[in-house]
Amino acid sequence: MSHSIATDQREHRRLQLAPTIIRADIEQDGKRREGYLINVSLGGTFLSIADPPAKDTTTDLHMVLPWGIGECHVQACAVWEQTDHQERAIGAGLSFIDLSEDTSNQLQSYLDRFRERSPPRSRADKALETQKQTVDAELFQEARLRTFLIPFARPRCSSN
């Protein structure tokens, strides 16, 4: 796959991300463990689990999607590892491998349902948020300048 195609697909997936947590079973080397999927998309997810799969390792995920969407089986490859402040592995970024049409439809249904349940953001809300951020930045800059300039604006006392 070319770099530009991979980049386009990654950007597409980011737009359809569901920032939720789903319990999942991970099966690797004949062992089954429990972990949590965070930020699920059509292209992959983050797996929060002690001792995650190493980078470039293939694993099987078994999850039950909410809202009656059903059980889903996905094969995934670990593409990066997350560590904590003590450099202990606490999770891995997973890329889904060759999703079946049924699995892809289940995940899309989940993403659609999640989006329906998310509070709507109108253009007016977005404009107000942008305006507030601009005003906050301007007030911060003004306060910073005042703090810096005030000591220089005070008249000096005469020693008389």
C-alpha cells in the first residue's frame, strides 16, 4: 500500500472514531486475556492491557458491541506500544487486518450509533467556542503585557 493511500485511509478513520471503552478478550499464542478497547474506529483501536502484544504481532480480538449490535471477532496487528512513566507496557495501538464485510458493517453500525448518541454540535456552538478561545487568548496576552509593562510605567521616586 502506498504511503499516500495509507495516509488518506488513516485520516478517514480518524473522522469516524468512537471514544468509548469496550471490554474485549484477546487471544494470542493459545492464551486468552481480558483488556479494554479505547477509541475504536474502522481501522483499529487502542488496547489497554497489561503485557500487550509486541509491535508487529498478530492477535485475535473478541468483543461484544453495545446496543445489540452483537459479537465481533477481529484479527489485528500491534503497530505501536504505550508505556507508563516507569516504562512499563500498558497498551498497544492495533490495526485491524482484513475485516470481513459483516464485521465492517457491525463496526460501522457501532460508530453510527455512537455518533447519534453524542450531543450535537451546531455551527453556532463551534463559532462560539472559537470566539471564546480567541477572546481568552487576547485577554491572556493583555494580562501578560500588563504584568510585564507595569513595573516600567511607574514613576521613579525622587530621593529628596
